[in-house]
Amino acid sequence: MDLDLFLHQLHFHSDQVNPGDWEIDWEDAPLPFKIYRGLPEFSLPHRVPLSSKKEGATCKTNLPALGSFLWCSYGLTQFSQTALTVGGESVETIQSLRRFAPSGGGLYPNELYIYLKVEELPHGMYHYDAAHHRLLLLREGNFDSYLNHTLGNRANLEDGFGAIMISSMFWKNFFKYHNFSYRLQGLDAGALIGQMLEAGQHFRYHARIHFQFLDQAVNHLLGLDGREESIYAVIPLSRKKELPIQRGGGIKQSAKELCAELPALKISYVQRSQNVKEFPQIMEVNQSSMMESTGLFSILEKGQRKRENRPGITLPEGEKLNANKYEVFRNRHSPEMDFIPGKINAEKLAALFQHACASFFTCPTDLNEAGDIASRLSLYGCFYQVEGIEDGAYRYDHVSHSLLKLKAGDFRPELQAGMNLAYVHFHQIPICLHIAGDRSFYSKELGHRGYRILHMEAGMLMQRLLLSASALGMNGHPLLGFDVNHCDSLYNLKASDQTTLIQIPVGCHRPKSRLTGGMHI
């Protein structure tokens, strides 16, 4: 299979990667969470403090703090029940379990693993069992050296208290979206990382994101079958504020050498699906994205974007946001058809950008020493009847906190026409944001791995924008069911070698017509 063609079609012509006769077997759907059998269990406290009161001046890594951190990052937070009606009569009731981080179709293909070195638990590798809010011990021991080697000796695990590892289980959303699920998996993983970083701030956990590591070695450490599930990101956690990327010292390590250091794990888990179909294209692109040697790791040079000679609109100081993180997390949801017209002014728009971009664009990663994600992602938007801003299409410049007007006009009809299905009603929406990134997905520097890395970074920024909207009393709805080429043309992105990665309508909304209940004590 031509993987370059597959990724190109997946992004620009998504209808060509899925069969026209694909049928979803909802009766044989997989569980939205992984359930292991026969592993040592360590329950986490179910009482979660639903306030943002600081818990002291120092970082806490006791079980209550870890439990709250994991629950806020990826725990089951809400039970939802929606009745579908036809002709005024209820015909079907849909029940779902929700988490604070969004996921395409609410399927949550990612799983969360954590390496812990804390006093109350045996040191070792754990799986976060979201269904029961507990930790399951996969492998006991100290794995600082092993993980340091998998990261090319660019991290110092000895200085931290652990590391988060985020995986993607391919079948969990392939059963619905077929090959299009590969695009969703990267964005979902990024949204989870973004949520985890926000939750970690409350406990003063400091993190650095590693997108490059020896895949087979990390999978082997956790007992994962790379044909079913694979790690997408490794995130060391520390009590120290500074987590600089270490120089690897020129020592090359291979995944095969590391795997030989540990015996294979023999563990089983519950899938629920009786008929798991094959996904050869996703397996092939995942295999091609794997790094077999630390000699393949790259540092990306900061991109130099073309500066346009257009006058910028300096945004005012943003209005104050809701400071209660738990309340912001709980209030975040995707409104779908529940958007309604509401008054939006320049101060609210400015706050949306300020809060989302202030710390995100300097978020530390292993792709460059400065952690400058701003050189890889751009933020665009179409605005309608925002007080103080002329209707039109704009690019946001986070350095000068200003908007660069690209086109004037009302683009809501065009955005609606570019949708595959009517998920939202754009005529009710004053703000539609678009995150853009490198048109080649850094294939020269990162190979096929660049596609999923760029989408993970877009997912991280997406989650920051969604939480910012929630803190301002609004909400956003991430969308992938749109014509990418249409949006690229709207902002003339091809001229700057960029493409649209995700579309996010933002605005006011009515309460959703469903029954919900919080899953916490």
C-alpha cells in the first residue's frame, strides 16, 4: 500500500479511504474502556474534591491527589441518557458514559498507563482502570533506566515521580469510522494530553511531552500487542518546574535490545466484541510510524512563516475567566444543534485566545528545545457579529495578540455548505475556529509519524480552546466532518504550505435535552 497516498486521501479526500458499504454493528461494539483480568488492584479514593482550592504550596503525590488527577484527566465523569423522538414520540433511548476530554463519537479509543514511584504503592507500571477508578499493576519494579533509554536518554526519570503513557486501541473506534478512525485517534490523544496538562496544574505536576520513543520497547514494557494497541505519547511527570530535554550523548539504542532486557507479559483483557474485523491499512501505517532506533529521533527547526503586509487589529485585554477548574471541566460539552445566538464582544474573543494560547504555545515537547509549538500550528477564525470586530476571516497572531484580516464577509453559508452532515447550525454561531498545520505533516523530518504527531498537537490546542470557551460561559464543538479543501481555500492556506486540521464552532447554547448525572462522590 502507498502510505503517502493513504494519508493524503485520509486528510484531503476522506471519502476515498472508507468503503461505501461499511455497516456499523452496534450490537457487537467494543467496550469504551479496557478491562484487565487477574491483576493486582489498588483502589483510588472515590471522593473527588470538586473545587479549585489550592491544596498547599507543594506538589502532592498521595493516593487522593493521584486519584483526583487521573479522574479529572480521563475518568468516567458523567452518565448521559438521551431520548430520540420521531413525530413527538420516543423511539429510542441512548445511554453513554462521558469524560472531561472530548472524543469522536464518544468512543474514547485511548487508554492511560502510568509509571509510578510513590510511597503508598509498589513502584511499577500501572493501567488506569477508568471503569472502576483504580490502578492495576502490570509490572512491578523500577524502570527509570529502561524508560530513559526508550526516550533516547533525553529525559531524566530519576528526578520525577513517574510518567504517563497514552495508547490508542485501534478497534475501539475503527468499528464505527473504519480507516477514518486513524485521524480521530491522534486528535483524541491530543485532547487527552491537553486535559491532563490542565488537571496537572492544580496539583503542580510538571510534564514534558515525548512524541518520539522506541515504540516496541514501550509496548513490550506494558505488555501491549502492537497489532491491537500502541503507545502514542510518553509524558514524564515531576515535582520540579523545569524539565529540560537532555542531550542523548550520541548513544544509539535499539528497541530490539531493550525488549530483550524484560520478559514478555502474559495478561488478558475483556474486549466484548465477538467479531473484530481486520484493519490492515491502520496496522501498516502504525508499523511504518514506529521508531526502531533512537538515532531516528529528530529536532524540528523553528519554521519561518511568511509575514503579510496587512494591518492587524489589536485585541483588548480579555475579560475575566471562571477560575474554578472543576466547574469549567464539568460545564464543557459539545452543543451540537443546541447553539443559540448570543452577545459576543471583542473582550470575550480576546479572552478565548489569550487563555488558550498563553502557555500552550510554549508547552515543552521533545520536538524542539524551546517547546515552540507556535512555529508548527496556526489559529484562524471566521467571526460574525462579534462586537468591535468586522465580519470576516482572520488569522490570530499570539505574539502581538492581534487579528490579521484575510477576507471580509459573512462566511457562515460557506461553512455550512462545507459540512458532510448537518451536525451544527452555523447560522447560530458567531465564532468558528480552525487550527492549521504543516501541509506535508512533517513527513521529511518525521516520516509517517509526523501525521499523528501534528494531529496530537492540534488536539492539545483544541482542548485548550474548548476549556477556555467553557470558562467564558460558552462551548465549542470539534468537527472533522467538513471539506478540508474548502477551508484551506477560505484562508488561502496552500500558499503558506498549511492545511486545516480541525474545525471548532464556538458560541452560546441552550441546555442539552438529555438527562445527566455526575459520577463522583
